[in-house]
Amino acid sequence: MKPHLIILGAPGSGKGTQAARLVENGFKHISTGDLLRSEIAKGSELGQKVSGIISRGDLVDDNTVMALLKANCSVDKVSYIFDGFPRNIAQAEMLDAELLHGRKTLAVYFKIDLGILIDRVVNRRTCGSCGEIYNLSTKVPLVADVCDKCGAIGTLKQRKDDNREVVANRLKIFAETVEPMLAFYRSKGVLVEIDASMQEKDVFSELETVIS
Ligand code: AP5
Ligand code: MG
């Protein structure tokens, strides 16, 4: 079995885009942001609890997200791509102690100048039907308002937390929390860095090299 992959990177660094492509290499993609947004869409008790937190761009508390993650993955049979978890050193420790239990992992840091990310994120659109990720300035659908992947019409949506003010808060939190996580994985000898400012296809080919 391949190692589990932990993608560390700022909002807009391309975690979701690359994870979706890597699924074709046999990984299973799990995004705590997607799981939380799906709880909000369902109107569940958890969704109601986290909706305001996510709209402000703050982090949901560690135990809540860890419980959601554990309820949605089973790490024995398939290698996962963890996208958006961990977000801080406490979550990095929890992931190892409560889920991975020392299983082989590789942490990949999507390194990028945070200054370019607000524009990337506010221009993101996501297909509400299949989750395909687009960008109004760099990756538009071939036919306006039709999803290239699933063909759904009029389903491209902007996330509620993708406005300038909220993205600025998300980036600030990322900048405050990333270094101890990098140090954690570096000290275990499992950290690699990829330049996430390259074109999407070039980031992907580096990722493939790293996991092979
Ligand atoms: P989450 O959904 O994880 O959001 P995020 O970490 O802020 O990351 P994004 O999804 O915004 O960016 P991405 O790196 O996936 O970029 P993408 O590939 O889409 O979390 C949302 C919220 O949920 C958090 O703020 C928090 O409230 C809560 N939450 C989630 N997990 C949590 C946890 N563990 N603990 C506590 N709270 C948690 O790409 C972005 C755009 O860039 C797209 O338009 C794309 O087309 C474009 N793009 C991608 N790659 C490239 C490239 N190489 N070149 C040019 N453009 C590119
Ligand atoms: Mg994402």
C-alpha cells in the first residue's frame, strides 16, 4: 500500500485541485472542508454549529473535526490524501495518535507566496454537482456555465467563504499555524515541499514524482 498523503498548504494553494487528480493514482481523497460544507448543506446539528465559524474563515475546534474525519475514513485498506487536515500542531498529533497510529505517511507542503492567493480564491468556482474546481481567470469551463466534467448546467457556485475579507482571515490563520506543523513532519523525516505557484499540470507531475 502506498503511504497516506497529507497535503499542507494555504487556502488556494491547490490542495483540492491536485487531490482530485491524484484519485486516478489509486488514492482516496478526504477533505475536512468538504465534509464540513456537506454537513452545512444537510442542515445537520453539526452543520448548524460550524456554519458561522466557516463563514468567518475561523477554524472549527480540533475535536469536532477529528471526530468527523474518523467517522469518514478507514485507513487500513486504501491510501488517503488528507486535504485540509491537519490545520495546526494539535491536529497533526491527533491524526497520528488517533487515526494513523504510525502508519506510513508522506507530508507534502504546497509552498507558495501567500500574496497571490486572494485573487486565486475569489475567482474560484466549484461545480455543485460533481465538485470540479474552476477559476474565472485561469480555468474556465469550455462551454460557459456548463461543467466540463459532469455536464451539469448552471451549477458553478462560489463558496461563501471565498470573499476578500474572509480569505484574508483564512490566510492569516494559515500563516500563524503552519510552521509548527512543518517542523513536526520535518522532524519525522517525511516532509517534502513542492512549488505550488507552477502551472497545475507541473505541480501534478512533481507530485507524481514524489509519490513514486
Ligand atoms: P477548506 O475547504 O480546507 O479550505 P482551505 O484550506 O482554505 O483551502 P481551499 O479549499 O480554499 O484551497 P485549495 O488549496 O483546496 O485550492 P483549490 O485546489 O480549490 O476549509 C474551509 C474551512 O473549513 C476552513 O476555513 C475552516 O473554517 C474549516 N475547516 C476545514 N478543515 C478544518 C480543520 N482541519 N480544522 C478546523 N477547521 C477546518 O484551488 C483554488 C483556486 O486556484 C481554484 O480556482 C483553482 O482552479 C486555482 N488553482 C489551483 N491550482 C492552481 C495552479 N497551479 N495555478 C493557478 N491556479 C490554480
Ligand atoms: Mg480545497
